[in-house]
Amino acid sequence: MQLKKKTLHGFTLVELMVVISIIALLVGILLPAISRARDNAKIGQSKSNIRNVKTACDLYELDHKGKPFTGTPENLASGPDGSWTGMSAQAAINQWAGRYYSGNQGGPGGKSTITPGIQPCETDGGGHWFTFDVDHIVPYCYGEGLTQSTRDLARTGTWRFSNSRQIAEYMEDKCYHKAYWAPKDRIIQRQLQRCWDGDGTMCSTTYVDGGGVLDIPLLLQPSSYAFSPPNMVNPHCYRNPRADEEPIDAFTDPMAIAGGFRPATTGQSKYSSLKTALMETHWLQNLTTGECGPRWADSEYDYHDAGNTWSYQGCYPNYFNASWRSAPVAVFVDGHVDMIECQLAEKHDYVVADGNDSTGALGGYKGLWHRGVGGDLENGFFVECRTDWGNWSGHTHTAGGITQGRDVIAE
């Protein structure tokens, strides 16, 4: 009996094309969902990070009788007898160093060896880096007035350094704890990877040794999460303008009043659920222009320009308010964490200004953020480098400070 031979058929070209089309369709459907899930996971990690840093800051306050970390001696604007008021901040710091600091430990009549300002964690040799430069000690360096950087580094200050040693003591004593950096802050993280891989505690900068990992003129690398500068000085400095005055007349340089560097406590915040405490400094959410900020050459301060120092191998990211699409993660004074949509915050700013009947002239605008801040005025915080029509400088310039200020309003 002869067996009939079976003929095996493979896929036809049409069938193969149908299968490939179905696979491509499924991939097209799934990839955006996977991308969104990955993005949400990174946002969730950032929220967890900033909450942990806020908890460390709260512990610092508890251990220091309710005084938040600022890095600045409370008597810097007055001195022991009131004679420092009206000096430049750098001159007052020099006076402070001569009166209260000595490099020699101990001994009868020895001066304090506790130094103010941001301090990195211990180096391999066991020492601590510190300076008496104003931009490492005062919360915010203004573009004009008494509290200016002597190195032309306006808008710098201790407000950028929630990772200084004073707070790091509550974060496993690590200034380079990974919780200090948002997962999406990749420009900084690529530079820090060398330290993390080597389990180091300090990435040197050019300021420290002239050949550091990062080309920035500060003692250590800024955290992704920055303090709100108005929270770190006397609330009077950022007071809300009265109906009969311009914002420029309602701002006071901290060195101009005796208690200028004496901050309010968190318990004195009237709108604790609406006032930010820490926030992502860079534009990380809904980024549309690439990692490197394209507009730094337009800044009135050139230290962010890729051709100068203060860069990460020629690249520097945009700040949180570079676009109306930006939505930085923030932790508020009351401890809750949320994202602030810049376009919504800008709308809230307009609503308040409209209620104050001040939307006509930009220089007299009385909204949620202060248009009188020294040197920045109505331009606000680096808005000259923004990528679109967004115009919001909350967090850094909050009118009313921590006691009366809000960065958003309740809907």
C-alpha cells in the first residue's frame, strides 16, 4: 500500500505581512503605555526622595529649637552691637569670622570652630571644606544691594544645598545620598556617578582643587531639591506690597535690617499647604527642548553659558520655570508632596494680581510672586532664559515669605 505524501505549507507572504502588522500595532499600543508607566515611576521616586529630604530638614529644625537651616548666622545683619547693619553681607561675614572663628581648636579663650554656610561631608582625609565667601553662606545672592556675591554669582546661595552636611547628618550622614537627586535629573547624575560607584562622600569641584569632577565654582554639587529663599530670611524682606506702593518699595535687603537673616518657623506659616518648602530646581517634567537649556546665552549672568564655568561638561539644564509646560515636584511647608503645573501657578498669580487691581503695569504687578526682588525685579528668576511665554517665579520669589506667602491658591 502506497502512503500518500503530505505537503507542508509555510506562511504565505500575505500571512506573514499580516502577522508583522499585528505585532507592530501591538508594539505601537504598548510602548507609550510602558513609557508613561516608566515616567510615572520616576515621578513617584522623586516624590519619595523630596519627602525624605523634608523629613531630614524637619529633624534638623527639631534639634535646633525650631530654627530651619539657612547657613547664615542670625546676627549677621546686626553684629553683637548693631554696628553691622547696612554693611555689605561679605563685609559682615568678614567681621563675623574675625570675631567668632579661629582655625585653632580648644584652649582658654579659643574661638568657635563652628563655621557657617554650606559644608560638604568629610573628605578622605577627615577634614571639612568651607569658605567665608558670601555665596556659600547667605540664602540668596541678589543682583544688586548689600547681599551680593563678590564673584558675580547672583541667584546662588545656600538655598540650592539641601544636601549640605548639616542636613546630611539626618540622611545617613551622606551628602551624596541618592535621595538628593531626582531620577530625571540626569545631567547631574551622570557627573556624580563616579562618586557613587566609588562609594565616595564628596565629588570635588574646580573651586576646591582646580581639577574637580564638576566645573562649578561651589563647594559641592547642588541637590535636585532646593529650599525656597523667602523661607530662609526674615519675612519682612519679601513682604506683600501695600495698595499704595510698588513692589520694589516692599522688598528689603536682609542686610538692611538687624534681624534680616532671622527666619520664621514653619509653625508661623499662614498657608502651610500652599507654600513650598523644597522643589525640583530643574525643568524635568514634560521636557520638550532636550536636556541642555538652549537659552543660557541670553542670561544677564554668563556663568551658566556653556562657554564658561558652572557647567556639566558644557551642558546646563533649564530651571523649573523655563516653560509653561513644566510641572516640578514640590513638598510644601505642611509636609504634603505634589506637582505644581507652571501654567496653573501662573494663572493663580494673575488671579491674585487682578484681585489687587494691579495687572496693568508689570513693574507694579502684585501677584503671588514678588516683582521687587533686588536685581531681578519684574523679570523674576531667570525668566529671560525661558523657552516659551511662561512667566512664573514662585518658590524663589514668593511674596509674603513663609508667613503670609503662597505659591498656589486653593481651587
